[in-house]
Amino acid sequence: MDVEKACRDDLLLIATTYAKNAGNSLVTVSKNFHGRTRFFEELRDGTCTISLQKLTAVVDKFVRLWPRDLAWPKTKLLKKRRLLKTGDGIPQVSAP
């Protein structure tokens, strides 16, 4: 399995599902969750990458703000769990 591609695909699925449910554009969701308006478009087009640290922060924000009545999309790797940093900087998965 190509982990980088799976993470990219999962993150795009999460972002588009959230945008559609909220009635927002992907640009708006990108600005609110990543900080750059074209991030998700660039990620989809393969013209940018995301660090593990930023991926963790973005997914954690989606988990915290995910609507209770909206099912989490069927992702390969990025599950609906908060990712926590330990003192040594290694991400750990907590219970939902």
C-alpha cells in the first residue's frame, strides 16, 4: 500500500464530505482547516504535499468539528480518532 497516496486520498475524501455537508466550497474548508485556500486543490492535483505534523493537526480538527449526524467517510487509514502528541513528539491515537 502506498501510504502517502492513501493519506492524501483519505484527507481529500474527509474534506469533500465535510464541505458538501456544510454547504461550503472546498476552498472555504481548506482555509478553515489548513490555513491556505488552495491547499486541498493542490493536494488533489499533486502539486503539494503535507507533513505528518500538519496532517495530524488537520485531521484532529476535522474530528473535533465533525457533525454528530454525519457518518465518517470510509477511509483507508485516517480514522475518526483524535491524534495526540506525546512529550517526545510521536503521534499517538486516542479512543474516539
